[in-house]
Amino acid sequence: MTSLLQKINTLDTKVDGLDSSNLQTQIDTNTNDISTLQTSKQNTIIAGDNITITGDTISSTGGGTAIDSSTDLSCNTLDTVGDVKYRWESNNT
């Protein structure tokens, strides 16, 4: 098990070996990047068609099509949850 003194010495060695010549430049760059993000962000979410935003809730309405027993469906992959029942009709070709 590494002793606390060994860990402190290891940390001290890492700090002594730190190249700080570019540190202020990196801090300035990061500060500028953060400022740009703050000033260019969108302050308010703007709802599109059929979308409403109330407080912390985003909802959608409309769109889509009703599917009933007369609707023809075609798909390559069908993922389901629960049981699936299939009825074969004699007029299917």
C-alpha cells in the first residue's frame, strides 16, 4: 500500500515537472471560448409546428395518421413489446 508521504512526493514531482509556459495562454483561450458560448447561446427554446412549451414540459399535437383494421402496412422490421397475434385471411396473396 502506498503511504501518504509517497503520494505527496509523487504529486510534488508532478507539480515540479509541470510546464506552465503555455498555461496563461490556454486559460485566456478557454475564457474567450466560454464567453463566446455565453453570448451566442439561444436564450429561449422556440417551439416549431404542433409543439408547445409550458414551463419545463415540451408537448406535441397533431400529425400522424390513424391506423385501424383497414390500414395496409408494410415494413421490413417490426419490433414489438408483448404478444403479437396474426390472423391470416384466405384472400391474402
